[in-house]
Amino acid sequence: MSAREPDHRRICTHNHTYTMAYTAAPLCILTQNCRGLNTLEKRSHLLRELKNKEVMIALLQETHLKLTDTHRLKDRHYPANCHSTHPTSRKAGISLYQGHGIAENLHIHHNLCPERKTGDVFTQEHSPTGNIFTEGTLIIGGDFNALLDPLIDPLTGHSSISQIAIRAIRKTLRDLRLVDTWRTLHLTDRDYTHYSAIHRRYSRIDYILIQQEGLQRLQSAEILPTPCSDHSTVYICLDSPLFRPTRTAWRLNESLLSDPEVKTQLIEHLNNYFTENDTEDVSKVTLWEAHKSVLWGHFIRIASHKKKEAQQHMMELTDQITKLETQHKWTQLEEQYRSLLEARRQLAELVARKHHRATQRSKAFFFYIHANKSRRLLARMIQKPTDQSTSACTANNQGHPHTIPGGEWPTHFARITNDCIIPHQRRPTLNTPN
């Protein structure tokens, strides 16, 4: 079977056997500087982009999350993930995602940051030299904050790192037989992954390195624009024996039901359907069951059309951002930079609107599943009113608070209790302490 030929596998579930088509999938690796993932829109956009690009290993930097907030980055498509955060504040932070079905022996080192003076890549206890990686493939990626080639990686042609540090970095990478994946496929091209607005200079400081033995598996290496960050994304694909399904399940887009134009078209479509098919030859049961399929096809047609329009608009904005970035790398004009920021803002608004609908859908599904169960959902709903109606302390006539039972509180409680009228029973009394 060739690499592109689909594979049909038989799957058995609950005594039912069906056939699902699978296609060969490459091993996609991505490194991205996120510039903070504290908002729901950014996290949803990131996970959706990872899924759309079919990323199996994601190396994320600058997540800006506390240790207690890393659970917000969990996703069912990436069950294996690890995080490193600042112990007390939202500074820096890196995360590594790994998808399902990776059966290869890979060694991942994330966010390599050499010393700017000495060029030391690894500390003595974490050095991967020796016989540690005799099996498998070593991959290193992330924001290095260093230039591997000071002549072509920066736009200015020089680096602020000393030549001694650069030689030390190259020696370490040469000892580990590591090569730059993007430079391997783009020997004479010049592209950059970071723009410093303060210094007004471009440089390529984000890398994905792989051992020389794995270069024969390298299919592609790209530098992609990232609208929410000042760093671009580095994205590579390797040959891999992975397979994934070719078909996905369709789901109704509930936002169509709130569109007046769609509702008008739907009513007209239903009227035409019942007018044309409500005949003596067709039974009422068949007529009613068939109209569901007609509605299904109508919604699929409208949703596909709107999805294509939104994707086309997003692609136009992405192409515009790529074009403006390329022009600004060579011209350094302030007007082009403002246009670039405006295009990024429009794309971020479009993405935020898209993920807001996805968030509303997930909340609606949660209420649909748990609304009739008096569990955590009910406890959360009554927690806020209970906190507002709870008396933390009492005060006497002079306005002095009493936080513990004492003073006038027992006397007041005894007076209220003794004044209660309980018919056919003896009136209770309460003796207050002296």
C-alpha cells in the first residue's frame, strides 16, 4: 500500500461491524510563542489551530499561567501534556502537548535557551550527550533567544551575542548531530520569526532541530504568521506510520436558527416541500419522516456556504498579514506596521467571534446533561446568593459588632424564642448565662 492510498479497517463496537476509511498522516510538530493564554478565546483558538493543522506534538512558550491554572489547557485530543510555570506569578511558562497514537521513540527537549555569555546550551546534569539517545530521534524546539547563524538569521546581519557563545552553541549542536529543519529546506531563503518593536528589527530565533538521521523523514518546514503574538510559528512534518479517519460527523450549527434570513428561507422551503409532496400517494408518516432529511440537507447547504465565506474571509486576512509582514521586513515603514496591526486585530476579532459560539454551544450541552441533577451545578448556582445573605457578625444598639456569641446576643435570642406562640404546647423558656 502506498503512502497516499487509503486504508479501510473494520471496527467492531457493540456487536456491530462497520468499515471506516483511514489515510496516512504525517507526524506534525509545531513550536509557538503564545504571548499569554489567560483568556478563553486564546486557548480555544490555539487548540482549534492545533487540531486543524493536525499537530501531534506542540511546543508552546510564554503561556503566562500559574501552576493552579494549567488544568485550563487540557484537551481530549492531547491526553499527554506537561507544563512548567513560574511558582508565584504569571511569568514565562512552557507547555508540551502530545496527541494520540504516537508509537515512535522520540526524545523532546523544549525551549532551549543558551547562555548569552558562555553559550552553554545544557547544564551539566541535563546534558543529553553520551549514550542517553542511542535509540530513537532527538528533537529540540522552541524560542531559543539566540541566533544560530548571525549572518542570515537577523535582518541586520549581526548579533548581540558574542562570537565565543555562538561557537559554543554550534559545537554543542554539532556534537549532538542536530540540524535546523527550516534552513535545511530553505538554504538561500531569508525569513524571520520575531519582530522587536522596540529595536525595530527582525530575527529568526525560533527553531526546530532534529538529528541528522531523521532528515530523510522531513517532508516540509514552514514559518507561519501568528496574529496573536509577535513571534511566528515554526511548523514541520515528518514521515510517520500514523493513520486517521477521513470522515467526521456532522453537527447542526445552532446559530443558524437565530438568523432571520435563514428562518425565512427555511419556512419557504418547508411550505414548498409540503405543497409538492402532500398527495394521496404519500402517507403522512412517510411525509413527516422525509421532511427531516430535507431539513438536514437544507441546513447542510446553508452552513457549508457560510463556512466557506468565513474561511475565505479568514484566508484573505491571513494572506494580507503574510504580505504585510513580508513587505515590512524589507521596508520598515511605520504605515505598513500600522496596517499589519489592524489586519491582526480584525483576524483576532473574527476568531474570537467564532470561538464565542463554540463556548456557548459547550455551555448549552453542559446544562442539557446536568440541569436535572442536583449536584455541582445547583451548588454553584446557589453559592453566590448564600454568600450574600450570610451574616458574618451582629451589632448592638451602639453599632459595636459582635463576632462571637456573647454580650447581648443570648438575651436577644431568648426574647425572640420566648415570645413565640406555639398552640397546645408549653411555651419554651431559655435561661441566659449571667
